[in-house]
Amino acid sequence: MHHYCTYFDYNYTLRGLALYDSLCENEHEPFTLWIMCMDSESFLLLSESRLKNVRLIELNSLEIFDQDFGRSKHNRTRFEHYAACKPSLILHIFALDETVEDINYLDSDLYFFSALSGLHEVVRGHSVAVAKHNFKRNIIQSEIRGRYNAGWIYFKRNEDGYACLQWWRAACIEWCKDIVENGKYADQKYIETFFELTNGCKSIDLPSINLGPWNIEGIEVANKAGIVVVNEMPLVFFHFHGLKLVSDDVFDTGLSNYRYILKPSVARLIYIRYLRKLSDISRIYKVPFLGGIRNTHKRGLSSWVKMFLGRLKRYYYRSFVKMNYGK
């Protein structure tokens, strides 16, 4: 039995359901997806949907299990509180079900494109596994926020796995801000310390695992017999970080933030496939495509200027894509 976990609120429910759907399509062995619902709206919708192979956790359940984590929300933003929950969530799952031998944490904006057997193989024999960002040279300064991406992390239930989880939990409760400060950034920069805590931490450096806007530059994307391949390897999963709805069926891929010019093969084989899945799920579950938790504040004049300049940059990098692209 393979175990996965994620979390999201109503804003991200559509993406979370797409993640679940892709997991059902590509995990060919028995699995459980643990979902922590960050608000009552997402919990109600998922409870009524009765999804197979899913176990729901309410946020207050985690805050009761880890009261230090619950108290920490009073001095941080909603995003920061969400980011800090990952190690506490995994420890909670280990406590809820003693049969869980290992688990893959997944951000809700991940999407699987091929069989997960390739993922299981690379983590085999390791207590912890993390994926490198692999920032390209023109955005290498982004490493200040972490050399490793916190969107997917693997933990085994053993001494080394617990050592990393307990240390990470304490660090996130003490400090988890959406700024770079004193060599720290949110929950992500801490990951680099895992290698100091144990020899059982594996660094994954494959384009097929956790491919995203920050490392797709120079990657060859193609379709071979109906399978999306990157540098001749089946794409296991892509991280759709920064994707936003602009209007109607027009989306901003967020690739301009990483100075990447959207290529037709990437648009057609990766982004359009995902957007069509979101559209299908939106109709089935009647869930709208909503913005992220960082974008709910009111905009002042300077924010509108920044948004306008950002739009210009996105047009320059051809960052926008229409859902009906390639039809």
C-alpha cells in the first residue's frame, strides 16, 4: 500500500481534485491519499464526493494533535500557517495509522503524467527523499529560497525519517515566514539541513520528477506513443506553480517569473492537458478556478502598477495560454 498526503482549502480544491484524478490514473498499486482540508468548505465538498482511496483530515484535528502548531497561527499569515503544517501533518498521519510505513507529501498543484513505479524505484532504500530545484543560470539567485523544492518530499517511518520530521516541525513552528531572513525561507530552506541530520536522505536530480517552471528551460518535451517524455524519460509529475486564471479560458502559466519563453510542445503536452482536466473536473464537481492564498488582499495603486508591468513581461515571454490551444 502506497500513501500520499496533501492539503488545500476551497481555493485550491479544483487543483487538489485534479491531483487526485491523476493519481488514480497513474498509481497501479493500492494507495491512500490523505487530504487535510484547511477549511469547512473543502471538507464538506470532499465529504459529499465520497472519493475512493481518500481519507480526510480536518484542520482542527491537526491543531489538537499538535497544539504548538495550532498556537503558531496567531503570529503569521494564512500562507505561512499552511506552509508550516507539512511535518506536523505527516506525524499526525503516522500517529493515526500505524500501518503507514512511508508517505509522499504532495503539493495540491502537482499532476501525474505517467506510472508512479518510477517514483517508487528512486526512493527505495532511503529514509527521506527530496527533489532539487535545478534553477537555470539566469535565475540561479532563486536558490536563496532553497536548493530543494518543498512540493514533493518522501519520508519513511523509521529513526532517520522521524529525526528529520521532528526537527523540521520544531523549526517551522518557531519560524515560517514568507520572506528570506537569516538564511531561512518559509518551510522550504530548512530542507537543506536534512542531509546534516541523516545519511539516509536522497537528493533526486531527474527532470521527470518535480519538473516545474523553474527547471524546464533546456528540457526537451515530446509525445511518444501517447506518453509525455522529457529528455527521453516519461514525465512522472509536473508542478504547476504560479498558474493563474486571467479571463475566461486564458491562463497565465507563471513561466515569465522564471524568464522562460513558453514553447508549443510545453503548452500542448503539459499545460493544455492540465487545463482541460481542470475544466472537466470543474464541470463535474461544480468547483470554480480560484486564485491562490497569496492573492486575496486588496490592491493599492502600486500593486496595480506592478500587475501591469507583470502583464507586459508575461506577453514578452509568451506566458499566457488559452485552454483551446492546439484544437
